[in-house]
Amino acid sequence: MDAVRLIGVGRRALAQSQDAPDIMREAWQAQALAQAIGGRLAAHGPPESRGEARSLSEAGARGSGGSAVPVVGAGGIRAAQLTELGDVRAALVGLGVLLGDVGIALVGVASESFEEGAYWQCMEAIDAADESRDHVLEILRRLPEGGVVMTGPDAEPHPDSDSAA
């Protein structure tokens, strides 16, 4: 599945989350997706964004790892379904929006948390989402003007044909 579709699935799932465990699970899913997208860009993206993409992948790994990994559910890890990035700019913009939504949802969970451990878990997840979003914004800043399209798991970037006209 392409990145933009996966991000859309994640945004809908986050919007439908009913309680703190659901929101934490969706935060974890978003970070796993950030890790996957960052890894794909670090390996095959535009050379000028590969270092920052590696940092995105590392931040996503920190945000989706550790001992507080939630039970993922029947759908599994969405990021494992990533087959292509497609329009890199659209994927990164969407990922940035998803990470912002995750941060806002986590603030709500943290403010309603009565348990100190859960509160600090939310704070760490907010920091991770914010760090990942910062990397996304920096990659967007470094992308070539015309845009980049990447299809297939090992695709090399090529100029967006729509923006070349």
C-alpha cells in the first residue's frame, strides 16, 4: 500500500480512537510508519534528504519501540504494508499532519491521566511525535522544487512529471 493511503488509514483510526489505549496504539502505529518512511527515504530518496530521513527513521524507532509497546491488534503493524512512497511531498505532508494529530490526541490523554506512569508515557510519546514531525518538516524543506515520486520498494526517486510541465 502506498504511504498516502496508509497515512489516511492511520488518521481515520486515530479519529475513531475511543480511549487512552487506542490513542497510544495509534501513536505507536504513526511512529512505526515514520520509521518505515524515513528508512525508505534514507535508502532510496533524494540524496539531499537522506541524512535527515535517517534521523526520522531513528526517531520513529524510538517512538515505536521500548517496553511500552501496545498490543497492536488484528490489523497488525500498518507500516509493514508500505510498498511505495509515491508522491514523496504528499506522503511527508500527510505524515506531518498525522504526527501533529497524534501529539494533540496524546495531550488529551495526558491531561486526563490519573496515573503518574501513564502520564509520563504520554509525555515521552508527545516528545517522540514532535521530534519525528520536526524531521519531516526538515526533509520537506530539503526536497527538490519539482517534487519527487518513488514507486516500488527499492525505487530510486525521479522528478514528478506533473510538476515538470
